[in-house]
Amino acid sequence: MSELRQNILTGNWVVIAPERGQRPEGLQVSAQKNLDDNPVYDAACPFCPGNQMEKDHAIVEEISNTAGEWSVRVVENKYKIFDQHEACSGTMQPFNHYGPYVYYHGCGEHYLVIEHRAHNLVMGAMNDESLRDVFACYLESSRKLRSHPGNMIVLLFKNQGVKAGASQPHPHSQIVGSRVVPSWIRNALHVQEGYFDTKGSCALCDIIHFECREKIRVIKETELVVALSPYAAGNPYEVWVVPKRHFSCYVDIDRDTLSELSAMVGCILRAYVNYLGNPDFNYFIHSSPFPLTGVPYYHLYVQIIPRIQEIGGFEIGTRIPVNSVLPEDAMRLYANIVDGTKGVNP
């Protein structure tokens, strides 16, 4: 069972999870740069149809194709960061204390989203329908996690490649239901609430209104979403995909916005495949804690970060990123997808 321990000097939480060290490592090198390097099916892959996943992982959610086979599947992670153990209460409990320290049982849930049956189909090569199914599974799983009173927030993220922290090449992402809200999210909530108190408007709403008018850092815009090369990007070729309609929590996304959001994420990832050589990457869906669903100051968005730059001592010590690519110059990468209203399929 994992344990949450708080660094009382910073307020940050640390997860102590020895079981995570037992994960099988399916990736020994960086993410495949040539999409043909891996087979469609790998007998050693636990996520491929008919393999270990179907024996050792409880199925949470799935979408089937026209042949009656699963096309996207959500399962319980075998190597969980958080879990509902016997020590976990069915109600919200206060944190525990040990001398000056604060800790809590690693209570929550941890799901894997197996994004496709094909072992070698990276998300940047998926069609819009497959992407929509993945994001639809995020929604249903998030709503399921919200029903448990011990989950304060859902954390939706994807790691592709060794540099991004992935341990398996089969396309997958993760969903974590957590009792604690990470300190950087709490800080973002406070900052954006302060902006709202001062300006009377949502900071991210103001950003997208300004950027859509200026047209300098807008990569692509549709009726419901916009993709930006963010003004203060902390990473080379970082992208934010932002719904135009204001809502704070992923559980409140509507069907049309989900479709355009997932297609836009795919559009950006296809650009990464075609013009950045399919780099390792992470994305994270910035979604409010469940109790703050509907607040006027926090706005959901997807942050996509290709892992093409190593971090050094300055970044680690100061927590201040150093970006070697001017966000306005990064727009050259996306020049071929700025025009048009639909996702690009190179």
C-alpha cells in the first residue's frame, strides 16, 4: 500500500510506493521514432488483446468496435499509485500526524486507458474517431471516480516514451483519483481566483480572447476549441488546447467539445510525428477538484509537452523552466495546419 507524505517546508506531497518499482519495463529505449518499428501485436506486451491485461486487470470501462471487439478499454492498474485498501475509509478523513510530519494512506484509484488494440499505433497516428473514444472513456471514468467521496480530484495524463516516464510502448494513458490536490494545482487555483477577484473575469478566457484576436500564437482554431503556442511556454513546442466555453472540470465537458478537443490533440500530435520525429511527450488535462466544479475562475485545458530538452540544475533548484525555443518561433512548426477548420490527416 502506498503512503502520502507531506513536505512541511513546501506543502508538497510525496507518494511512497515501493510496489511501483516492480513494474515490467517494456521500454528500454526512447519512443519508437519509426512507427513501423513495433509490430501490431506483441506476445510479450501485457496490454495487447488476449494477454496479461485480460487476466490480471479488472475492466472498468470499454468501447467496442463494429466487430464486437474492444477498441478502447479502461482497466485497474496492477501497479497502482493509489488504491482503495481496507484501511481506506468510505468517507473523507483528516490527515494523520507523526511528530511534526503529516501523512495519509495512499487511498484513491488508478486506471489505465488502453487506447487501441494495435500495439504500434501511437496516438499521433490515430484517426479522430479513435481519439474521441479515448477521451469519452476519460469522461466516463472521471464520473465514476467522482462518485467516491474520498476522491477530491481526477488526474488525467499520458506518458509516451522513456523520457516522458512510460514503461510500456503500447498506446495508453492514465487516470488517478486522489484524496489530495497537488500543491501546484492549489497554487494555480489561488492565482486564478485572485485574478478573478481583481479583474472580474477568468484568466484563461481572457487569454484565448486576446490570442484569437492577435492571431500571433494561435496554431489552429475551430468553433469550440483553440490550440495555442502559449506566451509563457515552459518547454519547446509546448501546446495548450483550450475549450472556448468556460468550464472547470472534465466531468462537465459536452459531447461536441469533447469531439473537437480530442481531434485537436490528435492534430498537434500528428505534427509532432511529422515534424519533430515522433518525440516522447506528456500531456495533462488541467481539471479542477470535484468540489470546485463550476467555479468561474478556473478553466479546463490540455497541456502537451514534447520531451526534447533536458532539464538542468537551475530548473530543478528554482522550479523555473528555461525554454530554448521562442513560442512565436514555434509557430513555424505548425504553419501547415493553421488554415482550415478540421483536423489534419497528413
